[in-house]
Amino acid sequence: MKRVLSGLQPSGQLHIGNYAGAIRQFVDMQADHEMFVFVASYHALTSTRDPDVLRANTRQVVIDYLAFGLDPSAHPNTHIYLQQDVPQVTELAWLLSCICPKSQMDKATTYKDKIARGLSASVGLYTYPILQAADILSVNPDLVPVGKDQVQHIEITRDLAQKFNHAYGDVFKIPAYKLQDDAEVLPGIDGQKMSKSYGNDIDPFMDEKPLRKRIMKIKTDSTPVEDPKDPDNCTVFQIFRGLAGRNDPRTLDLANRYRASGSQGMGYGNAKQALYELILDHFADARKRRTELINDPGYVDKVLKDGAAAAQEKVADVITRARQAVGL
Ligand code: ADP
Ligand code: TRP
């Protein structure tokens, strides 16, 4: 059984982009993989300064993982844990930072993007990919499922693992990344990449009324109802397609409605209504489960305790070998 590791930062409410780009893959893989899925709480310190907010977001990500369908009770090989419960990853990050050329960090595009968005240029943000490499290498996974924007970080991880193995002997497996089939970056309500930190996201757990209001706010152009429209250029359609799937009959049907004209023409309001209904339908189970989980903190605590124990076992082994290899 192949081992999988992935995680998300608890930097705000998860959105349908996180689900479509990352979490959906985790859920699909758990039937036949050994899953290590964690909450990247140390990473979130690069953007979150309020301890209460960090604690609440960390807990919320765990609940959302479970609500979206990760299920350690049905899949004993699925482990969910908090990064702070395996603090040895910070030691491994140090070992890796000592073999990482500074020029490699200079090339990381996520750092530049985040600075451009207004995050403060801390050393932690700058070396963020090294800590991510440590998360990954610490459990020796075969596969790392991520969204497209994370590919460079996995390439850095592979490179650091190779450099380390070359310098000190084989300690790390070289992991591969895995993208969702027909992976798409979902745009947010303003047409830019949907992101927790852009204020343009859609939270699938919102109450119905505010959810509908949010969807109605998606930016569209002013093409009149009776004119044909290009679905590929419309944010509403792109979100719909990202969630339902490129070849799903509902996506193909909506595309045809965009292209229709005259009395058959469709207004953007109808497309938004279709997206709203898709979201309610797609996340019906998740929304129900999430309410149950919020009312069952004991179960969530148990998931995290078991997950931490499983992760610690793997991490302890890798760290021991890495320490020995470097001469500690
Ligand atoms: P955010 O930009 O909202 O802070 P993260 O950078 O924490 O999201 O990403 C968490 C995971 O979700 C990553 O694997 C990322 O590739 C995926 N992801 C984030 N935003 C999107 C999006 N708009 N479309 C598809 N996948 C996304
Ligand atoms: N950088 C990832 C993101 O923003 C989160 C992350 C941290 C991660 N460590 C990881 C993802 C290890 C995969 C593997 O989404």
C-alpha cells in the first residue's frame, strides 16, 4: 500500500478551491492508500498572529477534513494529525536548511506572491518550503497530492532529499506529487484565484441564504441575456466545472445554455442559481456531518490523538536516521 502525505494551512476557513484542488483527492485516495493528512499549524504562523484565531482555525481544519469525508474510523490507515504534535519536523527542517542553497529559496514563487499580497517578509516565510520539505520527508511518503500552486514546493522537496541522500547516504525516499485529474485552479468571486487570504472565497458550509448571496456576487460581464456567452470566460462556469468535473453531464448542459441565444438565451443569474444548487447538492452530506462533528469534540480529540501517535512513530524513525547520518 502506497503512503501518502499532505496537509493544509489553518490560515482561514477552507473553501471549495481547497476542496476541489486538494481535499477531494485525499478523500478519494483513502480506500487504498496509507494516508497521513496533517494541519500545517507552524506554517500558518507565517500569516496568523492571533493565538486564539490560530487555535480555532486549526481545530476547524480538522473538523472540515472529517466533514469532507476523511474517515479514520472507516479507514484505519487514514491518520489525521497536527503539525505541532510532531515538533521534530522543525529539527529536520534545520538539517535540510543546512544543505539548501540560498539561491533555491530565492527562486520560490510563492514567497514573492505572498509578499506582493502584503504578508510580512519574515525569515519563516522565506524558508517556508524547507519546513514543508521536512513535513513530507519526515514520514517517507510515496505520493504527495496537492493543488497546482504547490508543485514547486514538492520539486524543492525532491531536490533537497536528493541533495541530502547524496551528501549523507540514503535516508529519504524521493516522493512524487500528484495532481487531481483535470486539475483546475478555481477562481474566486472576483475572478482571481480563490484564496482564503484574498477575501474572494466560497465557504461550502455557509448557511443557505448568505451562501446564495455570496454566489450572486460573482463578477460577470454585461453581456445581455439574449446574447450567446463563452462559458470558458465566465467565473461562474469555471467554478461550476471545477467542482462538478469537466465532462460531467451537468457541466456540458450548462455550457450549452451559455452558448444559446435569442429567446433561449441564459442570464448569469440562472448560471449562478445552478452553481448554488450544485454546491448544496455536492456538499449536502459534508454539511450535515460538520454539524455532528462540532457537537462531538471527544471524537475529534480521539482522531487527533491516534493520528499523532501514528505520525510520531514514522517521524521518530526518519529523524533518528537523519540525525545519525549527519553526525549528531
Ligand atoms: P489558500 O490560497 O486559500 O490559502 P492554500 O494555499 O492553503 O490555499 O492551499 C491549500 C491547498 O488547496 C493546496 O493544495 C492548494 O493547491 C489548493 N488550492 C488552494 N486554492 C485553490 C484553488 N483556488 N483552486 C484549486 N486548488 C486550490
Ligand atoms: N504549503 C501548503 C499549502 O499552502 C501546506 C503544506 C505544508 C503542505 N506542508 C505541506 C502540503 C506538506 C503538502 C505537504 O497548501
